[in-house]
Amino acid sequence: MKKIILVLLVSLVGMTTQAQEKKNKNAKYNIEVNGHCEKCKSRIEKAALSVKGVKSAVWHSDHQDLHLVLDENKCTVQQVHEAIAAVGHDTDKVKAKDEVYESLHYCCLYDRKN
């Protein structure tokens, strides 16, 4: 009887650990983010880093992309897209609200894609 219970217990533990999805603690992403200047760079990086789990965020104005390193156990790349859009910058997945975009400093107003 003890052997049967032990086998069932070990099987259950094995199935439970296999069912858990492994997530990357240092997942790297490049996302497109529209902007222009150093003010944009600061705003975009600050918004990305405000998401719990983002370890690194570097925006490049020449390529209009943000290089991210994040812990997928703590956040998703979608949450980063939403945080950046919330401060007025369109990403390749989420468009900023018009009123937030229009409140940006005049030098930060980029050409928006439809």
C-alpha cells in the first residue's frame, strides 16, 4: 500500500512540474516605438522600466526601436507596449490615445502611421 501511494505521489509531482511553462528570466525583445528626440528617449525608456520585470530598456532614435530585456515570469512584452502607449508613443502593437499624443512637447510630435 505504501508503495502505491509513493508511486502515485511521485507521478503527481512529475506531472505538475512538467505542466508548468518555463519562462525566460532574460527574454530579449526589439519593438518599434515612434519618437524623435532625447526627451522621447527618456520618456520611452522610463515608461518601459516602470513595468515590473523589465531589466533593461534602450531606445534608438535612428532605428525607432526599443531593445528590451525582461523577466517573463513578472511581466509580458504586451504590458511594455501598453506602458509606452500610455505616455504618448505608438508602438508596432499599441497606438497611443490621440489626446496623450497631442499633449507631447512639440519637438516630440512624430508622424503617426494610420
